[in-house]
Amino acid sequence: MKSTADDNTESVSPLDQAAAEAPPTLGSGCLARYDIDAMDDNLGADFSSAACLLPGDTESTAE
């Protein structure tokens, strides 16, 4: 009898073996969004240069 790789392995979800995780979210459905307060360098989130992507001065538009 010939043995195959499937004979000796259990069914494992690829998500259980993934190295990356989805960032935490707030809300659900159409209102789901990433929790910016929970994001940090460990999740690969670096927003230090994000302000330079916005057009114009963002402080004057907040008033």
C-alpha cells in the first residue's frame, strides 16, 4: 500500500498557520473600521507621514 501526504496530516486551516493578523476593528457590517488606537508598530502600522498626504493645512479646516 502506497502512503500519501494526506494520510498523515490533519485538516488544518490556512488561517491558523498565517503569520499576519488582521488589525482590530470597531463596529460591524457597513460601519466596520480599523481601530486606530489599537494599531502600533507591532501590527505594521506607521502613520507618521500620513499628514503630508493630506491636501492643504488640516488644522485650519478643523475649525
